Amino acid sequence: MKKFYTLILLIIFIGIIHSQVFYDINTINTIEIFFSEENWDEILDQLVIEGNEERLVGTAIINAIQFDSVGVRYKGNSSYNPNNVKNPLNIKLDHIIDDQEIEGYGTLKLANGFKDPSFVRETLSYEIARNYMPASLANYCNVYINDQLIGLYTSVQDVDKYFMRTHFINDDNARFKGELSGAADTEVWGYFGSDSTDYMNCFELESNTGWNELINFLDIFNNDTEQVEEVLNVDGHLWMLAFDILMVNLDAPINFGHNYYLFQDSYGRFCPILWDLNENFGGFHSLIGGPPLNIYEMQHLDPFLNISNPNYPIIYRILTIPTYQKIYIAHLKTLIEENFSNNWYLDRALEIQQIIDNDVQADQNMFFSYNEFLNNVYNTVGIGPMQIVGITQLMETRIDYILNHPDFQGIPPEIFEISYEPENVEPGTMVNFVVEVNNADLVKLGFRQNYSPKFENIQMFDDGEHNDGDSNDGVYGISIEVGFGNLEYYIFAENEEAVNFSPKRAEYEFYSIEINSVNEEDLVINEFLASNDTIVPDQDGEYDDWVELYNNSGEDISLTGYFLSDDPTNPTKWQFPDTTIFAYDFLIIWTDNDEEQDGLHASFKLSASGESVILTNPETEIIDEITFGLQTTDISTGRYPNGIGDFIEMTPSFDAENLDGITKIEEMDAAPNRIMQMSNFPNPFNQKTTISFNLSIENGERSPASDGNAEIIIYNIKGQKVRTLDCISQVDTKTKPSLYSKIWDGKDENNMEVGSGIYFYILTNGDLKLQKKMLLIR
């Protein structure tokens, strides 16, 4: 078998390390809110009564970082009560100040733990879901208002444009929130005709446009099921149904027509997205129109709930199709096998509880006691309508019931070795796939390229054409022609009883083959700055983002007919005018979506929260591309060595060579016991500034700076080295952190004064490097 690769589509292109810092489950954030109004609670209650989404403006300090003019309102339905001290919160950081965000997140949504004594239902549920479908990040935070501790909250990532870019690459397509505001017996995903007003009691539009797209989707979904895969991500929908049914998530569209989102991907398919999982694992235990379910009824909830109910097209239009029903069963089995049969969910619930244990005990506004917090993982706690089933009490019996259900007894095909050739795949060539499968009537290869959101499916044949020459031996093969961009694929096998996938989590997980890029290494994307605040302005004085190209060759290259884009699904987004990049030279393109300005101004903007930059030739072949995550303001990403190296974060070198000594910025917490603080004062400055930093003791020994190993290097805006400063200790102690400082007098190595502008100083201490920015004004 040839080597193959697995890639989990959790985040298709965002740098996951950066994007998970704020929502790291091991981090309990601190959010302090300050209102000038002493009666802030009454005001927030009144806003709820008025039924609008106006906000009370205040200041938020999040993990010691201040955010001014944030907008706050209460949120929630049953979890909100004017008599509660701790109500769920919606905090909009960019309510007044545009682009005011924390790590790309502009709106924070906090749940108060209502109806969850265990306080892990939401975080555990999202952690499971993220393995199988796009789903929010989630952790915890302590909230203070006007210096009063309100309590511990669950913090869940908003399903906003940042979420869409993370999981679907683009963010400007139709987006709806399922929010039932009419009669409870309204059809969930029903078709009511062509008038958009007939859908407004079922959906809230969260994009600029989209009603026509939604109505077209619902029309085809209900009236032309043969075309359903053209308008719905069916596999993603089946994962969501399996998730909700398995974990008795009845405050969801399988029972109640709300708490989900729909987003239209770049192929035109609507993709369902989970939302509001605080009552998962039986926290909400009533079927619409019926009495509350008892524990036995929840444990034995029909895995085909509402399959014959005319009010639930969302279920019966899909699960009555035999192949889709078998895929649904396969997904349910995968969820059970990977999370429940092995008791992973119990171990993880206890681990999460341990993370928040002290904070739960400190919360005087919890809805349940500390003992109930500990016991609800296992047993039912509470009284009357606040009686909540234990998580293991529900799931241990439930998984036995489902696995023994008659419709879950089918024997699926077995998928064995998968191989492909040639090992090194070039664009425009044929790739031969071979897989061994037992007990299958149909085997398919699902594949896609170049960031397509949709897998194409092609039948594989057991006819000797693509295998070892023997027919009917269980070895299936197919050949496909590949284009540009990495090839992603999975195997699907079906018989009359069941289906199987390889990998098990397909289509959300898949195998990947790296396709060798086009041999046009002379022209490359050399550097880009996706958050330009003070680095360099364009010809009109505007600090717009930019992309820098570099010509590695000794000949001029005409760019007429070339394209630049930030959207892998639309690589020809902006076409170069009649332009030439000279030999061994640079070319700057401003990405400001303002083509009316003089010079090269592309028809798109870069996103500091992460996306792509793609360079395409006149034959529409991608010749260079970079996908990136969360960016730091005034820090660029560029190739080092210049023109040929890997991309690293660096001091911007606008229209200039990425020089030796410009290094990747390391995180301060990479060695937190060695660098405690670094700053310069004054900043801005006129004649001189003092650069100071603290170095601590490491393992009882003085830090490397004590041996003269620390230095500060100053660079100008073009990345050229200006001055090197040795660091001299002003404190001589072996037991306390050592303060180091050095004065820079605004002169270069030749003792000549440098001009006004932005400068960067990089501290090197052993293997650690840290960068700061300063402003010199003459």
C-alpha cells in the first residue's frame, strides 16, 4: 500500500493554535465589565422587556486587556429570568468601535449554567461535535460587573463571519439562524411558497441577503429530492441528526425548530450548524406537544424520532431514503464507538469538572449546589422541572438500546488496504486508486480538489481494469485525472444492509495527497501584511494591507493576465492590469478593495483573522499560495530566506529584501520564567528611549543574560539592521529577577542620527527572541 495522509477538517486553513487561545478549555478567562449606571441590571432587564437587541454600553477588561465602548445585553429564553443574579450575557466588543476584537472574536456569548448541574454539558458536547462537523469552541469565564463577582459562565464561540471563514473559507454567503417564533407545530424545513414573509417566523436572516436562496433550497429539499445534494450538505446534515438523537438534544430542530444555523457554502449548498447545547444530554426533556419524558423514555428515545411526522421534513425527507438512512446509522455507530462505548465521555467530563472545580465553589450564584455539580455526571439531581438526568445514567442505557435496535444490526462492508499510484502526483496526470473491500455491492471514491467544499463521487470497479487482473476478488479500482491543488479523498462502501467509510469520520475527515505545484518558482508571493496599522501608507496616506511579490529570475516577467485572490474557490478574483515585475525585484499590491485609486489596488481585503493569498497564471493555474491564521497588527508574514524560504512572522520589509536576522516572533509564554517584562520609555520619543526588560532565575541559576548573551537589535521599517545594543544589568542579585536596560539614542552603528519613523527592537536571550515596536519623532 502506498503511503497516504489523514487530515481532519476541523479548521481548514486557520492557524488552530492561535485561534484556540481564548477558547482553550484549560483557560478560565476573566471578564470584568464596568457600567457608569448603578442600576445596570434594571436597564438590561428593561431591554429584554422591550424585545429589542439594544445594548448597554460599558467598558470590559478581559484578561487584563481593556475594551472600550462594548455593548452588553442579556440573552437566552428559559435561562433568562429578571430575578436571577446571573443571567446569560451577550457582549459585543465591536458594538461601537469597528474591528475591536479579541483574537478575531467580536461577540462573546456566555451561558449561565441554567439546567445543567454538572456544568459540563455544553463544553463536552461541543468538544465531541468538533470531531465530526463545524462546531463552536467553548470554555469558561468568570464575570465581574462593577467589581462584583457574578459567577462562572460557559463561553461559546459565536457563529459569525469569523466562524464561517474558519470552516467554510468565505463569510459573505447566505446565513440564517433557525429561530422558531410562530406556532410550535410549524413544519421544520417546510416549503411554504415563494413569499419570504412566510418564513420569517422560522428563520432569522443574519447576512445581507439570502431569502431567495433559502426558499430555493426548501423548494428542492421538499419537492425534488433527486437534486437535494445540490442544495444541502447531506453528509453534514446526517452528522447533526445523529448527534442530536444520540445525546437526546431535544432543544434542537429534531424536536423544536430552533437552535441551529444554516450557511450556504461556495458550492451553493446549505450547511446546518449546531448551536446552544447547554441542555444536551437530556437537559430539555419534553417532546413538542407532549408531556415531559421520564428517564426511561429518554434512554429509549427512538433513533428515528419524527421520521413519519409531517411537521419534520428536516428528518423524513432524508432518513426515508435508504442510502441516507444507512449513512445516518453508520455515523451514529461511529459517535458511540469513539465517545461512549469506551467511556471517553465520562473521563472527559470529570477532567473538565476538575478544571472548574474551584471556580464552581466560589460561585455564589450557581443554580445548583456543589454536591449536585459533582453528582450530576452520574445521577439525577434537582427537584420538579429542575430535575436533570445524570449524564452516564442516560447514556449507558441509551447506547445499549441503540446498538441493540433491529435497524442497527446490519453487517457493513469491510474496507482494508487503500493505495494509489504514482507516489508523486503531478497536476494534469492520472492517479490510480485501489482498495480491498469485502461484502460490498457498491464502492465509491469521494474526492475533491482546490478547496472545493463538495466531494465528487465516482464508482470503483471490481472488473480487473484497475487491480491485479482478477475480477470479483474484492479489489476495487478507479483512475481519475487530477488538476491543481491537493487531492482529498475517502472510500465509501455499501451493501443491502449497511454502509462503511474510510476514514470513519468521512466526509468531515478525509485522506490527502499532496500534488506537486506548477514549476514556476521564479515568481512567488514573498510577504504580506494583513493588519497594517502604522507600518507604511499607500500613495493616499491610507494604511491598507498589502501583498508583496518577488521575481527570483534574471528576466522581467509580464503579469498581464495573472490573477491574485484571497478566495481559493475563486482564484481569479482580481486580474492584474498591464504590469511587469522586473528581474530580482519586488512588486506591491494594496489589498484594500479600492480599484479606483492609482497603482495596484486589488478588489479584496485581507482578513487579519486568517484566510488565503493565491497567485494564478493566465492559464488559471495556481502557481503560489499561502493560507494563514490569526495575524498580529504590524507584523508581516514573509519568506525567509527571501524569495525561496518558508513563511514566518517577521518585521515588515515593505518592498525590500527579507534580510538575515529578521526572525520569527516567539510567544512570551514560550519561556515565561526567563522574560518577565519588556518595554521602552518614552514611546514615542524624540532623542532617546530606554529599553528595559526583566530576566528571572531559571532552575536556581542566573539567566543567560548574566553571561553577556543577551542583545537588542534595532531594525527600520524596511527590515534593515540599524543598531546592536549589548545589555547591561543594573541589579546584582542571585535571588530576584534581574532588571536590564539600555538607552538607544536614535543613532545607527556609525553614530549617525536616523530619521523619524517606526522601528522595531528584538531582544535575543539564548534561544528566545521577542519583538516590540517604537516610534521615533524628530
